[in-house]
Amino acid sequence: MKQTVALGLFSGGLDSILACRVIAAQGIKVVALKFVTPFFDYDLLAKKDEYTAEVERKYGLDVELVNLSEGYLDLLRNPTHGFGKNFNPCIDCKILMLTRARELMARYNASFLVTGEVVGQRPMSQRRDTLRVIERDAGCAGILLRPLSAKLLVPTRAEQEGLVDREQLYGFSGRGRKPQMALAKALGIKDYPNAAGGCMLTDGNLGGRIEKYYAGAYTPDSQDISVDDVNLLLVGRQFLLFDKFWLVVGRDEKENDRIASYWRPGDWLFEMTTHPGPTALLRLGDAQIEGHRKEEVVNAAAGIVVSYSKKVNGEAIPAEVTVTTGRGRVSQMYKPLAGSKLQLWRIE
Ligand code: SF4
């Protein structure tokens, strides 16, 4: 007999682990889909094999990474269902993930989808009426099974057709975690994360930065936001000089390397040559300079770089910085910038 296949939305949190395992326990092959975007879990793309082996070892699940970046960057412009407390468009985010999962069903020959949603667990995205909206807008009516709350919801097609035994599903609701913890114990799942993973959009500071970017505060072409722009937004110390020039300064060697790797033609790169200190990138310097004195902007940016360089007797000292712009590379000495300017131009 052909084995039934289901696709599970796998955040890596306990509820998603349980949902996949509860369905797998009925002899169904579950492929766990782990969506990543620059705002959450993007680093997993660089260590795919390690991650899939870890999920298999800890939870006995097959996991596939799915990069959702492209659609996600567009989604943030104007999510139909709005934002949560910060810049997190949870309802539209779930709709996008489910839509992509539904599109992937044919590739895996899957009969239905599984999520770890629990009725009433989250104020915005897991209210009973919201669950229905998410299902409808993702085109998943009848094919989306939520094993942890299934007994409180209308039976799905998989239950009606006997692919899944509804009796072996659950009726969890609300914010309490005890039933999930007891189920984890019963299934022998021990090593699971306590809290939901780090979605940067729910973070007041980082989410705020991203929101400002979309509002056009950092570059004139925020409509063309790329994965690189987001990565640059989420690294280092951030500055907006003269209300216009977006400068990102590394805090350690790893960040310096990352920042340098985001350079593209038209950006200005600042590197310390003789004295230890940060690397910085001023995005779109060539395009933005019209109407400003280049020397003033370069002095300010290089001054910030020097301000964060290695101190001598507790003080930043003048040091050489190599500046790469569209017109070539120039190295010269720059003075540290006054602390008041640093504060004025720093973005939280
Ligand atoms: S917290 Fe982030 S990843 Fe989770 S649903 Fe909301 S926007 Fe999506």
C-alpha cells in the first residue's frame, strides 16, 4: 500500500515538533518544512547538513529547509492583515508559509499539511477565527490539520477519509504549556527549545530598524530591498549621517568581514590600515553624494571608524583609514569624531 505523506510546518519549537511526531506516530511519512528568511533562521542555510542531521537525531524527523526570502521581502511592504506589536506580520507570514507548503505538496506527493498551532495560544495569530482566516487565505481549507487542537476544530479531509485517526489527536487550547510538556515526555522528546525561535521582526529594536528601512529612512531605493540590505541592517553599529547616509560599522572581526562582503559598486568601504579597528560600509555613497560635500561625508564616516578603533591610554587616536569609493582607494589619517556627533547619528 502506498504510504501517506504529510508536510509539516516546522518552526523548531515544541509545538511543531509534537505536531509532526503525533502524525508520524500514525505511520504517516512527515516531511518537516523549515522556512527561513533573513529575519529568522537564515544562518541555517549555511549549515544545512548539520541542521538536518540534528533534527533527525533529536526528533526523528526529516527536515527540509525552504528559503522564503523573496516573497517575504515583498510581504513586509503592506501585509493584508497588518502587524503585531512590532514589525511582525504574523498572520500574513503564516499565510505565506502555508501557501508555499501547499505549492510543495505535489513535489512530495503529500495528502495534507500539518502545523503545531494551538487554539487560543497566541493573541493575534492563533485565535479560532484567525486560524480559519489563515487557512482560507492560504487556500488550505480542508487540507490543514492541527493535531494538537484537532478535537476542537472541524474534521479535516485527512480525518474524514481515514488517513488519520482523529481519536489519536488532541484538544489542547490556551497559553498553558503543561499538556505539551506531558506529551513530549510521553513521546520521549527531551531536548527541545523552551521559547519560540528568534524572529527579529518581533524585536522592538531590530524590527524598528527594518520598519524604518521600508519607510525609506536609509536609502532612496528601499522599494528594491534585497537580502543583502536586510543582512546589513541586522549587523554592527548603525548610523545615519546628515539624515541621509547609511553607515554600518563592524563590532568585531567577524562582523568586519561580513560588512566588507556586502559591498557592491557605488558603496563606500572604510578599512583601518595601520591601527586595529572596525570596517564600515556606507551604502550608495556615489549615488547619494549629489548636493553634499564629499569630503565632509568621508571625514564624518572615517571619523566614526577611528572613534571605534583600538584606544591608546583610554582614548581614540587619529589613525589611517583606507576609503574605497567609485573613484578608487585613498588612504589618509582621520581624527576621531566628537562623542556628541556619534550619539546624534547613531540609530538604535
Ligand atoms: S513571529 Fe515572525 S516567524 Fe513567527 S509568525 Fe510572526 S512574523 Fe512569522
